[in-house]
Amino acid sequence: MNTDYDVIVAGGGLAGTIAAQSVSYYSKQKLSILVIDRSTQFTPGQKNISGWTCGDAVSKETVDFMTERIKIPWTEPEIEHHVKGVMAFSPDRETSIPFDGDGYMLNRQKLPEVQNQRAQKMGVKFDFEINLTGLLYEGNQVTGVQGIDNKTKQPYKKTGKIVIDATGITSMLRNQIQNTTKIERKIDRRDIESTGRHIMYFEKGEQDPSEFDPDYCIIHLDQDIAPGGYGWVFPKGENKVNIGLGVEKTILDKRNKRLGKNDNVSSLIEEYLHRNKAIKNPRLSTDPIDKNNATGNFQVSVRRQNDCLVANGYMLVGDSAWMPKPLDAGGIGPALVAGTLIGKVVAEAIESGDVTERGLWKYNKEFINEYGYKTAGLEIFRRLIQTLTNDQISYGMKHFLGNLDVEAISKGEHPDFSALSKIGMMIRGALNKKLADGLRFTTQVNSWLTKHYYNFPETPDGFERWQKELHEKLDESNVKLEAYYN
């Protein structure tokens, strides 16, 4: 097959550029790679007009995974600040849970500049200001992309043996794909959170490690402050912060009705900022490295990754595949894992001459074995948490978490709630007994889901049955969770 390029990466954000570098590394720079992005060369990978709206945090573990596998180092200036981990606080602020371990706060405006320069040195080509609208096909095989060149207003077409889709949560390429029924096209609205954040300088106010800590990323679970999601206060220095929150719309609507308010994401952020006594006289950053990125809103998925990540000549990575973690919407870590893994599969498939679904299939297995095995269980856990009151969340964090549970959470996995078996009926209040039942239930479901994902079929032949069983379990679990709390 004669094509313009061996590999086309649609989307030049973080996931796309890591995927391009991974392909280049594993092919020993023998493959021709084109990255196509809708932004300008001066704002590569920009998510929307607001910039690179994100919490900016990533664990050292996932960065090390990338660095060890494909020899891509991250240093200053793309790393803006080092942290010792994440602390999640209960609504009453009496309980905190550490997770993720050492990590970094990134500068999301500087990072793509550095990434793209590195990719270009590896021989990767870039086309900017291209608005992609669909895929090209020969028979049942994806053979390229098409769209409009925003610079010339002319039609744009490029062909490739494999197209890697890194165009984001609302990907038009995925939504319109014609050569597979295995890839899910649309996402349930309940699996999307609306987020917003500011990057700000401030003067130090009251000293309170539950409000700001230069060494830790802070998460606040609170159904009044961030209904269905959480608020965050992530340090970017001693007096610089990434502060924001995420909400689930239907739960926000219920919260507004309960409190007699009419808040949206933007108004909630301003309330959240105002009530933080550790942050005094905050002002949006005017640093050159934050010039196009100081404030903004965005949407992020909070579910398991797409049930299937490949089709003939086509692969998904990052937000296009709904990879952000269901509990905390962290998308950088899984994007690094997937972007790192995809390169080896692509290089081997092109070398073997098999770029069909079957030839690309093991990317599914490799991502599941490394990261994706835990996401469906976390999706169910997240849906349970979204049904809880602040009192239940505080009570559960204080009384139901044993050491093993905290350890599991610290690894980004579903806790087993080992303490519940010892507590028995010594639980205060009917609502907390319901909570205990719900936690036991999500633990059982998680055990089944983890085994099911590890049994993901080795070839496409067993996928339909595997997916049918998955959806039956998820649907049954969601009905049961709703019955607990309605």
C-alpha cells in the first residue's frame, strides 16, 4: 500500500506527541510519521480557546514508565514543581487519604513546545491548523484522514498505513468510524465531568495543610462544593496554585435544587476560591509560560477506557479513548502509559505487513494488563460515591478504610474495604449501613470486573461475547446502586 506516511497521528496534544515519539523510538526512526493538529505551531495541542485546561498533575511512576521504555526524559521547564503525593480530604476535613506518591506539576503550555521540538528531532513531521473531519477508507481499511486546511481553506487529505486518533473526548474520527462495531462511538453524559480551573499567584493567608500545601496536591470531596466530582488545590510553587473543580451536571442540578441555588462551574470555582483561607489576594498568572492558559473550562471523561481501542488501520489513545481515571479524572498518567505502549505495536504491525484489526489487537491487551484492568471497577466505585451525602463520605473515610484499603487507593485501585468485615453491625445510622452494603457490593463487582478484563480475548474473535458479559455486569451493577439510594 503506497501512502503519504507510514503513520498519521491525528492530534498533537500530549497523548499524540508521546505516541509519535514512541513509534519513532520502536521503529528506530525508520517509519515516516505525521502529526496533524488544529492549533497553530505556537500553541500546539491546545485543547480549546482557553488553553490546555487541566489539573497539570502526574505521578512520577507513570513518567518513569515512559522514560524507561522509550527514553523520553521530562525535566524543567516542562516540570514546573515537584510534589510528594496527593491528599484527599473528607468533607468534614477530619480524614485524609494519601495516594499516587511522588509526582510533578507540569506546565501545560511549555510541555507541548518541548515535546514537539523533541519529536521533530526524531524525524516526526507536523501539519498545523488542520481541522480534521473524517477518515479515509479503502474497502474496510482506514487509509488516512481528511479535513480542511484552515490556512488555505482548501480540502486536506493525507494517507497512512495506520491512523492514531488522539483528537480528544469528542473525536469526530471515532464518532463517525465506519469499519467496526467494536469501538464505542458515543459517551454517556453521566460519564462526563465539566471542569474548570485558574492558575494563580497569591499571598499566604492562614496556615492550613487541608487548604494549601506546597508539597502535596489537595483534593476536596464535597457534594456542596463540587457535586459529583471534587475540588482541587494543586501547588505550582510556594505562592502559585492550580485551583479548580469538576462536577457532574445531573448531580449539580440536584445540589442546586436542594440548596436553592443556580450555580454553574464558573460560579462554583469562585466560591471555592473565596472560601480558601490559606490563599489570600489571588490573581491570575501573567507569566509568559501561562500567557494563553491562566483560566479555562473543559470536559473530561470519567469512565473505563473504550471497550475496544483498535480497528483496521485505526487506533485510539488518550482522551479519544476515554482513558482518564474514573475516580479523579487524571488523564496524563494513562495517556503516557498508552502512548508508550502503542509505538511498539504499531512498529511491529507495519513490519509484519498486518495493520488490520487483528494485527493491532494486542494493544488492547497490553494497555489492559498495564493499566486498564482497574478502570471499570473504579467507574462503579465512582458512581457509588456520587450518590453519597457529605456525612456518608466523611463517615466512610473515617470508619471504613483499613490500612490495606488506603494502600489500594494509593495505587489508584479499588479498595477492598477490609475493615467492614470486622465492624459488623457496629455502624451508626441506617444511611451508613446502606453505605457499608454499597461498598461491599462495589468490592465484589470490582473483583469480577478485574478478572474479566484480565480475560480480555487474545484475538478479535471472542470480543463480542466478552463485551456482552461486561455490559450485562455494568448494567446490573448500576441498577443495583440506584436501588440502594432511591
